[in-house]
Amino acid sequence: MIISVHLLHEKLKQKEDIVILDVRSDLKDETIGIKIYKENHIPGASHLDLKRDLASPAKEHGGENPLPDPNKLAKTLGNLGIDHQTEVVIYDNDNGMYASRAWWVLYYIGLDNISILDGGYVKWVEAGFATTEKIPVRDAKQLQPKVRNDLFVDIEAVKEKVIKKEAILIDSRAPERYRGEVEPLYAKAGHIPGAINFPYQNVYRDDGTWKSEPELQEVFASLPKTKKIIVSCGSGVSACSNVFGLKRSGFTNVKLYPGSYSDWISYEENEVVKGDE
């Protein structure tokens, strides 16, 4: 699930058949991803956009980054030379949040051979490896989506499972956003009732690389592996880092709530809680 920059560099030297996806992005600036990709990227990497490719247009409900249309995404990936046999390596800038979203979405539409580049573009550059402005052209392939609808839950399932205590709801945002002390993106501050805070940054080391499996087990040690874990954040992006981390540390019953907090507060009647649970 994770590949080092040195191993990726070696694979590329050996001319192994790998498709690299650059998913660098910024939730506060939708134009930044393609801009920095065109300036420089890892040789052979193609660009995937958070809003255009890894999400559908936002509506009144469903959150800021609803799941993409599987057929549309499959066609985009096929045009980049990806099918079910292709090895895919995904990277973002450093901390893996956007790479984790891309990993989850590609897994959701049926791909299996997917890795996240540990430490992302920053570690690649720090290692002294080359970058390029050249945009690759690959032969298109046919990719038929095999959607895994059991990987996520909607707002009704969140309400039912959390109220009945059949599941544990995680909020992956920073503690100050979870507690409602600040809210830079949405009109309401706070969190979904019953949610407990596991900031997604805790799955990474200070240098932006992923923590080891034993370290991740320590991060999630307070969670029982016998219960369903529903993971949320603001809009279904940073939550994917926790999903990835939970799966690496041995949790098997993990679901993403794609709409997350932005979906929850789109319903005026839904309660919002401030402070710690």
C-alpha cells in the first residue's frame, strides 16, 4: 500500500510498467493542482484533479466533495493507460491527504494494485531525483469499474449506527475545528454529535512520511476492532488518511462517510456539538 521514493525510482529505472498519478491539491484553491503539476512533476506522472476527477460537483446535500461518477472516472483512468492489471502509484505534496483520497476512490471503483508514495513529491525532490515539465502520453486502455459500494455509508446510516452505538464515528479534522473553536471552511463550527476526534495528521511522522504499522496501532489503540468504524472529516478528503491508517493497523470494518461534516450541516435540523465529547 506504500512505496518509498527510492523503490519507485528503481522501478522507473528498470522501465517497469507503472502509471504515476499526481494529485497535489489545495482545498482552499481549486486551481493550484494543475498549476504546480505543469510547472514540475515526477517523470511519467499524469495529473488527476480533486474536484474534476476525484469528486462530483457539490449540490445542496452530499457534502463538498461527493463521490465521483464511477464510469466517468474509469474512462479518465483508462485514457491514462490504467486497467485492472496496471500498477498505480499516487502522490501528493507531502502528507498524503489527497493521495489517500485518490487511493480510496480508485479502490472504490475496483482497482487493487495501488500504492501511495511515502512522503510524496517533497521526499522525491529531497532525494535528489529528477522532475520534469513533460506531460506523458500513454496508450489508452479499457477500464470497467467494479464498484465497491460497501466501503462507505450515507448520512442516514451514520445517524442510525451511531445512535444505536453499533458503530464508532471518527472526526478526522484538527482538534480546534472539532471543538468548534475555529471553522475556516463552513458556516457552522463544531462536530457531529457522538463523533470522537482522531486528527488525520496523527497517522504521519513529522517529516510527512507514514507511521509504521506498530505506530499506527498505537494511534488507534483506544478503538475496538470488533466494532464498525465510520470515518468522517470536513468533506471526505482527510478522512481517507485515517481510513488508510486504520486498514494498515489491522482494522477491517472501516467505512468512509464521504459527505462528512459539510453534508451534516447542510440539513438545518441536524444538531452540532462544540467542545470535547
